[in-house]
Amino acid sequence: MAAIGLCGYQIGDDIGVVTTRAPTTAHTGEVLRWASAVMGAEFETGWATTVIRWGDPRVPLTAAAAAGVVAFAAALLVGGDALLTGAIAGGLAALIAAASLLFASVRPAAQRPMALGARWMGGGAVIWAAGVSLHPFAESFVVSFADLFVLLGTVVTAGGALIAADRKFPARVTLRHITDAYLCAASLFLIGWVVALRDVYADTDPAAFSLVMLPPMIGLLVACAVIPSVLASRSSARVLALAGLGVLVTMTVAGLAAGVARLGGGDPHLWTVLLAPVAFLVLAAIPWGPRVAEADRSALGNVVALAPMALVAVAACTLLAHLAGAGPEQPVTGVVVVAVSVVLLLLVRLFVVSATNMRLRGLVKSGERQVRELAESTGDVVFLCDYEGVVREIGPGVEVTYGYRPDELVGGSIFDYIHPEDVPGIQVALRAMGLDEESASPGACLIACRVRAADGTWRPTESVATRHVGGDELMLVTTRDISDEEALRNQVAHLTFHDGVTGLPNRAYFEERTREVLSGRTSGNVAAIFLDLDGFTSVNDSVGHASGDYLLGQAARRLRSAVRADDTLARWGGDEFAVLVETGGDAQVAVDLAERLVRAVSQEPFRVADRDVALTASVGVAFTEDDLPAGDLMRNADVAMARSKELGGRRVEVFAAQMHADVVRRLELAADLQRALIEQQFAIEYQPVVDLATSRVTAVEALVRWWRGSVFVPPEQFLGPAEDTGLIVPLSEWILRESCREVAAWRASSWDIGLSLNLSARQITAPRFVETVEEALAESGLPASALTLEVIEEMLVEDAEETIKRLSELRALGVRLAIDDFGTGYASLAFLRQLPVDMIKIDPSFVSGLGKDDTLTLLTRTIVRLGHDLGLIVVAEGIERPEQLELLKQMGCTKGQGFLVARPMAARGVDSLMRTSLTV
């Protein structure tokens, strides 16, 4: 066995205690030498050491515990009587526990139940220690002040355990716990009476027996009252409460043993008096131990609830066995009173349980009635039936909902009114509920079926069937008519996949249907046809969107009459429709159908808002190929439709691979255009405009050029995509500012030269277009009269009112206006009157025929004469041959431009022409 050493030390101002566990061969001198070695931080192998500094809060507890252990060992070694040994050991252990508990209660980390419970149990330990310590000096009294101190300490400790358990109960539950405690204490007393106490009673005076045994029996009652709350506790201090409960039990055992010994005139057994000191030492260590994780105590709670009845049963069996085996004895009044009180208390408990049961049954029936009334108030039908479906009782709501009188249905089977297709599933569900009747849980199932109403219609319903109703083999069924909900769901589903304006399937339905058809296709062509109504936007703008929707409905009816029954017609969105030809067979079938669709739209005008509206259609057709996804098929049809629209509409275009390549190319070109604009890849070239009579340069026309890396991109390839994507607006603004700055610099060198720029439709309608021109003139210093802006005739036709308004604002600034490519557009001469034009430019197609084509020569002469008559400057474009130049001079054309006159050149090339004349 190892030796234990305890030494004190002082290092400077640091004072502490050293505890050591040394090998068995160690002597006292070695322990002292080892303590000295600790001071020098040197010790031998084989010694286990713990150094506790006086600053550690556990030092007082450790010192007290060490003193208690030494005193406890001394008491055992002295070999005195058990009562004195118990007094010494119990008093010291209780004081150690009190000190530990009181010290732990003032820690900052202590929670309220822990702190308050520890204080109460610490106080109870002090009181109990006082009583135990007085016991050896009060032996001459039957009941002394020492017994009262012990009893008071027991009660206070019990209060501390209850506080640490942190359990709060209603008054009714508290009363039940008190009665359970009495039943347990009385049962234990009766069992103890039969086993041992009756012999002690026989040898002593009855009054002395009662007085001596009363305090420990009260302690037993208190312990039984505390046990349920502590065992079922979920408090953070439940371990402390359990330790306090252990102290209560050992107090009770020690009190009973001391009482029996006192009545018998001897000493109690040593183990009975040592239980309480051990329990107190455990209680002292609990506040400093680790926290214990919470465990599941549901099963323990059930055991605690059954314990009183189990103890009563054991006591009853013990008494019966004793009465059956013993001879005739004089009954003891106290025992009889206790036994009768237990019986009476059980009867009272039985009466209370019966009353509670009756009250609960009344609440259940009232609840069932309220549930039925509530269900019927919501329009539900409530009825009772057995597991075979026979109706036993049904509410009056069935007549309102389904038209049946309740007496017509009672006694009949619910399956007579359920749709035959739904009967098998419901029978299986009811049979399963009947088989599970042994289950403790009130099973329920949801049943959806169709029920025949009195008018013969089948109505969708949802029912909830619950078994174990009222304890009978019946089911409570609540049925709701969901016809309105079903209609609403169907409507929502219809609107999800159908268009609200035309009633046709929508885009989502068409896409899903296309995927289904292509996934199940084995042979034959499947075609997709896309149709766009040409000019529909003007209908919305002129007569409103409501009338536009009405027109779409008319168009949908015409298209529906043109397609076959097996084809899927859908509204794709806006003014676009789509047709899926599922059984196309030959490709010509789909093409013929597309042509019929064009004719259906354009055969006669639509009547909208008391006016006739004539529309045409652009149609694209695409056919499936091997492993072609549905998305690609629809994309191809859309591309073909866009191609048809580009070619003027009212036609059918069949998709070709080149169309998709063109679209991709245009997309890539648009992306490159945006990048080129950011990286300033564009350049400006200037083509001189000369006075044909003097060959002097009077103006330059700014032309944009794009070098895509090292590759030159012709303007006709990127100006169209720039117009479509809107990039033409920032590009034209950059051209305007740069060219104005360059020409202003030339004019600053005393060269009277003008600037001509081409305008696009998007640029004219862009916000702040007029302000942008004004800012460019102001920044460059170029006079407004030196700037000529050119528009083509088509711009004057499309959105003529807005275009003329913007150009008039420019004219008011002093900017000159010109009509480019005159003679090739659709503008009437009336626009020359509405718009104050300064110049017209003859299209190169007329100039190219001069001297070769008499008709073109005559038309050119007519345009020149018209310009002179209107007082306009006439500029001929595309002069490439000397004879063209001579004829234009003869006609009186004053200005011209072209490769013969001068090619487009960079700004440096224009500098060399400054103040010079060109010769041919």
C-alpha cells in the first residue's frame, strides 16, 4: 500500500500545501526530504504529487477534508463506542459539507437553484451536526434537544434538496405528492414493524417507543416527500439535489438505528452511524465536481409514480403473511391506526381518480360535440361508421351538402355512395385501421374519393377517418366537399399552360409538348412552324392594347381553323404563334400548312374598334433531324421566321443551316462592335465634296471605318448590326464629336469648308439627340451653318411626325439638312415642303447610268432641275467616269463627289487639299 504525505511549505510570500502519494518503502524522513526537493523543483520517479496553493479556493475545503479524514481515522482507531464515533465523524463531515456548500454558493458562476439550495443544505448540515454532537451527552433523556436539532436539520436539508431540484407544482400535484409520501412512509413503517419493530415494542414502554420513534419517522416522511421531485428534476443542480437526497436517506437510517438502539439499551451498529458522514463528504465534493450531462428520466418518472402503490402492496402482503403465521396477539393501536389511515387514504385517492375520470369523460364528450358542431359549421359532414362502412350516426349537414336526409343514410353502407373506382382503396384503408385497433395511438387516415350526391353528380371529397371514438369500435369521419377547390385547381392548371387572351396553349405547354413528341418519335418528320403578325405593333399604338388583344383572339380562331386536329397550336408570346406538326410525314405537308396560315391571316381584314385592320404574317418552318433537341428545333423555326420578316413578310421561309450561321455571326459581330467601341478601333475618313465648276473642295463627308485587328470590315457589314443593337447611337456621337473637332481645326486655318454627316433612325429618336449635336458644336467651335446632316427618304416615312420634329429643331439651331440617296425612297415631295431642306444628293444608281441609259439620264436631269426650281443645292454622288462629270456640268449640277473627284482619305490627306483645286 502506498503512503500518503501532507506537508506545508512557504516560498517567499507563497504559502501552500503539498500532498504526496509515495511508495510503501518511503519513511517519514524521505517524505520530508521529498518536500524539500519540491521546493527546488526536483523529485524522484515514483512519487505522485499535487501542489495546492493557498490562493486556490479549494485549499480550505482540502484542509478541512484532510482534518476530517484524520479525525475520522483517529475515531476508528481509538475504538470507542459507536455513538461517540458517529458523533465525531458525523459532526466533522457535516461541518466540512457545510463549509463546502456555503463557499460554493457564493461563487459568481453559481446559478440561483444551485446557490440557494447549497445554502439551505449547508445550514441543515450545521444544525444536524449540532444535534449529533449533543447525542452522547443526552442519553438520559428519551427525547432530548439533540433529537430536535437532528429533526430540524433533516427538514432544512430536505428544503435545500427541493430548492436545488427547482421543481414547481400546482397545488393539486403537491397534495398528491404529500399523500404519496405518507403512503410510502406508512408502508415502510408497517414493513419495519413486522420485521423488527414489534419485538422492540414488546420489550419497551409504549409511550417511550412512540416518543423515540417519532422523530425518525418524521424524517422518513420528509425523505419520501422529497424523493419524487428530486428524481424527476431537470435542473442544472440536480446532482446536488441527488446528493442531498442521499444525505436525507442516511440521516433517516441513522436516526432509526439510534432510536432502536436507545430503546434496546445498546449501541447502534457502526455502519449505521458511518453512512451519514460518508454521505456528507460526498455532498461536500459535489459542487466542485464536473457537470453531468442530462439523461432521459421518463422511465424513472414512471417508476416513482408506481412506487407508493408497490410499497402499499408489499406492506399489505407482509401484514397478511404475519397475521396468517403468528398466533393470537393483542393488536397495537398505533399500527392499526396507521394501517387504517393507509386504507382510508387509498379510498380517498380512488374517489378522486373516479371523479377525475368522470370529469375527463365529460370533457371528451363535450369536445367531440364541439368538434362535430365546428366541422358542421364549416360545411363538413360528420358521421360515425364501423370498419365495414355501415353508418351509425350522421350529422344534419349531409342534407345541405349532398341532398340526403340523415335517416336515409343511417344503417346503410357508405360504399353505396362512393364511386366504384374508389371503393377498393377505401376498403383497404379501413381494414388496415381495424387491424391496428390494438395500437395505443388514435390512428387516422386521409381519404380522397368521389361521392354521389342526391342529384346524381359525382363530387370530389376529402375525408379524415379517426378510430377509437368513444372507446367503441367505430370511426369518426369528417367529409368535406372540395368541388370548388377542385375547380379552382383545374383552372389554375389550365392557366398555367394556356394563354388567357386567346385560350390557346402557351409557350410552356408548347415546349413541354415538343419535348414529349421528340422523345417518343420513331419515324417521320416533326416540324415546328413559327408565325409573326406583321404590323401588329401599330395596332396597339393606334387603337390600344385591349383592341390588340381582341385582334389576337380573332387571329387565334383563324389559325385554329387552318391547322389539323393532330397539330398543336400555341401562342408563343406577343404577336407570335407556334404550331407543332406531330405527324408531318412528307415535308411538303408542313410547308403547305404554313402557307395556309399565311392566307388565313391575310385573306381579309380584321374588324377592330369599328375599323378594318389588314395584317400579314411572316412564317418560318423547321424540321427535325437526328438527335436534334427540342430547343434547337424551336430556335430554328424562330430564326426562319425572323428571316421571313427581314425579307418583307407575308411569306414562308424554311430553315437552312446558313440562317443560324448568319444569326451567330451577327451576334458575334455585335459583341465585337461593343468591344471595338470601348477600345476605339474605329477611324474616320473624309470624302471631299467639290464645286464642279471650279473643282474647289467645299465640304467633306465623314465616313466611319473599322479595322477588326488587321482585317478591314466594310461599312455595309457592321452598320446594320450596329443599328439593330443600338450601338449606332454612341458610335454616331463619337463620329460627330471627332469630325466636328477636325473640321473646326481646318476652318481655323482660314479654309472655308463644311462637314456632312449621315444620320440613322435610332440616332434621331435617341434621347437628347438635339442637345448632343448642340454640345458637339459648342465643344469644337464649329459654326452650325457649316454642319450638314443627311437623312434618307425612308426615315421621313417611318415615324414621320417625330422625325420631322427633331430635324426642325436642328434646323432652328442653324444646322443644314440634306436628303441622301434622293429618288430611291418612298418620300413624297410634300416632305420637301414640310421639312426645310437645304440640299438633295442624287443617288449613285442614277449617276452610274449617265451616258449609257437614256432613262436614268433623263431622271437625273429632272432631279437637278427640280432642285434648282426649289432653290436647293444639288450634289451628285458616285462620279467615277469623266463623261458623267461632263454631263452633270451640262445639266447644271453644282457639286459632286466620287472616286473620280477624290477618294475617301484620312485627315492628313485632307490637309494636302487645303486651299487647292482638284483637276480631272
